[in-house]
Amino acid sequence: MDSIRGLEMIFLPQEVIAKKRDGGVLSADEIARFIKGIISGGVSEAQVAAFAMAVYFKQMNVDERVALTLAMRDSGKVLDWSDLDGAVVDKHSTGGVGDNISLMLAPILAACGVFVPMISGRGLGHTGGTLDKFDAIDGYQTNPDNALFTKVVKNVGCAIIGQTADLAPADKILYSIRDVTATVENISLITASILSKKLAAGLDALILDVKIGSGAFMQTQKEAGALSDSLVLVGNGAGLKTGALITDMNEPLASAAGNALEVRNAVNFLTGKKQGARLREVTLQLCAGVLVLAKVHENVDAAYRQCEQVLASGAGAEKFAQMVAALGGPVDFIENMDKYLLDAPIICDVFAANSGVVSTIDTKAVGMAVVVLGGGRRNPSDRIDYDVGFDNLVGIGKKISKNQPIARIHARDEASAKEASARLVEAYQVGKSGVENRLIYSNGVQ
């Protein structure tokens, strides 16, 4: 034994896999070397799959999750914003239907004087993706080079783009294998996947929007709480000031679901033309929360007031317009939105089966109705129809009759319109009463 002390031991991936398989606690060095092996090719895809399955069944403690997150962050480039005069912040949502908050949050925060280099994703299953929404804007570059991305963040204050190849590349490899080995739904791996990309973005503070309800991946308060706790503990443990809100997704957040329709909704929100109460509250609470985390304000109330002011002044809308133009979109997008966001061929109202009060909504079913229209992906390679979806969606607690529409459908053809309408009607339950849920639970935000 003494003869091997002090020697650099040969790394054997199978030893790490076996240790976790048997319930052992991995050291930071073991995790770091395993992740380095993923990038170098020294760890095979079969070994990555076995590691993911071992973690799936045995989980990781907080220290292991922090080590995994940092190792995945360090697998590629880490952005440096040290030359900026202001805090660098971001938001991440676990996904929902009609969740277009990023489109409003980034420019509102930029107008508050912080910088938002937001790296977003595409739609997954029934949930919409921020990048898909921006792809509905002609010319907007969702995958610019780092030089343009950096320039827009510095000059405008915000830029919303997709993950670049050199940011947390180990996460891309690990996720692609998790996706085909039934190991996606694991809090340890989800936490590291989300946070490694955010840490690679060089942030000072991060606010997380953990969705709960019929349109969320987390269906219960217990599930959402466990994920929220993990993200906050690991984010802070990795040196990133992190907080979370647990917000309701038992009904679509915006009154629109579908890419171009959600862009319209966001522009109308920023310009003050139309602001749904639930959407406004969640957006401003997330903005205020991250400003407190970044120490721009001492408390949420003061931060909330500033966000209200920049929204009312039109400064948020101006930042949105500047970002769109700087990333290749039309310079007059807000003023001439209707010229750039085209209507689908079929637009008509959808009516409920019965009169009464909207009591519940199967929000996942609403998202799948958008997929049926072509506004989401059945397969990863599918092309998206940006013009289709629903708007004027009625929320829980609203009184309706058979002669009043619950939504307006935007469809490419009669067949998809018929099926999606039927799915939407089935998703709406009408009874004698319904209570709109606006509860927002805070975790790590004072």
C-alpha cells in the first residue's frame, strides 16, 4: 500500500460508477475526473449511461451536486463580465404553457441598470421554449457568435440567445444520453444541468421560477419544493447567489399559447396595451427577487416599485426593441409588429361545451393542443409553425356561456384546427365555481 502513496492513480470510470451504484459518496475529484473523461472521450457513452442510472437510483448529496455542477461548468468556456459596470443576472424557468416571462423580464431588468446575458432553450414536450418564440421574429439571431452576444449585452443590457457549443459542453453530452436512457427525471442531474449552464454564463445572481401544477413537470408542492431546495442550495454552494419562486401553472400564464402569439402578448405587456394580472405579478416578483439577490435593492418592495416604474415609463419596451434590432431583427418591430408576425390562415373562436364558471384547466392538454397545431415538436427534428396557437384564453374563475369563446384558435388547416379545438374544450372543466390561483412561494429571496 505504501508503495502507491503519492502516485497519480490511473482513473478508472467503472470504479466511480460502482461506488455510486453501491450508494457511496463521490469525492469532488472523482466527479471532476469523470466529467473530464466525458469531454476527452476517456469515458464511453455506455459508462455515462451507467453513471446516470446509478445517480438516478442512489441520488447525490448537496456536496456531490455542487461538485458535479462545477465540473460541468468547467468543461467549457466560462464568460467573464468583470468589465461591466453593474450586476449580471438571469432567470430560469422549469417550463410551462404560455410562459413568456423571459421576453419581458430581461428588458425590464436591463432598464433597471443590470445586465442580463440570458441563455435559453427550445420547447420540450408540452412546454414552450423561449428560443422558439424569438425565432418567430424574422432576422433575430438566436445563435450569434460570442462577439455579437457580448456586444449586445454590453450596449443594450440584455440579450436572449441559445446555448453555444463551448458553454458547459459536458451537459449536452450527458443530457443527450439521459434523454434516451430514462434518467432525465432526477433532481441531482436536473440541478447540475440547469445550474452548470447558468454558472458558465458568469452570473452574479440567479432567480429560478419553479412551476407547479397541471402544466408543470413538478405536479405537487412536495416535488416543486424538493427541486427548489436543491437548486437554491447547490447554486449558493457553487458561489452563485441563488433564490427561487414556486409559481402556479394550473392554467396558462399568459392569455396566449403559441410562439408568435406569445411574442405579441409580450409586446402588448411591455407597451401597456394588455397586462394579465397573473402574468404581471409573476414577472415583477421575479424581477424584484433577482434585484434583491444582486444587492441592487435591500428588499423586494423597493425592487418591485422600480420594476413597476420602468414598465410604466416604456423603458422596458425600449430595451426589448433595442435587443431585437441589435440581434438582427427589424428596427421597427414594436411599432410595426403586425407587419412581421403573420396571421395563420384559419382564425376562429373556440366555445366551451357548457355554461358556468371555469373551475379547472388541464394545462398540459392545452400545451399538447398547440403541438397538434404544429406549434411544438413531436420529434426533436420537427419544424415549428410559429404562427399557430391560441390567444384570448379564458382563465380559472371566469364565468362563461356557450355563446362566449374560451379562446381563439390560429391554425394552418382545418384538420388540425378541429382536433386542437376539441382538445382545448376537453381541457376546460366548467362548474359552479373556480378559484384563480396566484400563490407565489419564495425560497431564498427576502
